[in-house]
Amino acid sequence: MALSPALSFMPDIGRIAALFTIAGTGLVLYTASVAIYRLFFHPLAKFPGPKLAALSRWYECYQEIFLRGQFYYSVEQMHEKYGRHFTKSHVWP
């Protein structure tokens, strides 16, 4: 069935859905591969600490924004729990 001339400029919905599916799958695969690398193959993966903090900076962001600046105290607690070899970011001595 042919489209009316007024609707002929619209792209095929099936192609757009396929592109979104491919892009979404790619994003999921990329995120999973980065997480696996950071948890198991990164040079700092051998140091103890919370795995959520090893995955991204969202751990720090959550504690700074939603817990109103509790990241500093969290780092102190992690030092007590895991030892002084634990470092979260490059700014900590």
C-alpha cells in the first residue's frame, strides 16, 4: 500500500526501531565491558574496597550530594575497614 504524498517524507519506523535497538545493545555491551575491566583487570582492582566505588564516580557523587558531604567520613571509615593502602581518587594523599 502506497503512502499518501503528505506522509511520504516520514522515515520507516522499523528502521528507526532497529537503530535504537542496535544503539541500546551497544551501550549495554560497552557498559558491561567497562565494569568487568574495572572490577577484574584494572591495575587497582587488587586493592580492597567497595566494588560500587570501583565502578564509577557515582559513589562519591551520591555521598556528596544526597548524603550532604558524607564522602570524607566514608573514606575515613573505609581506611579503618580496609587499611591505609585504600585510595579512592587521585586527589587523596
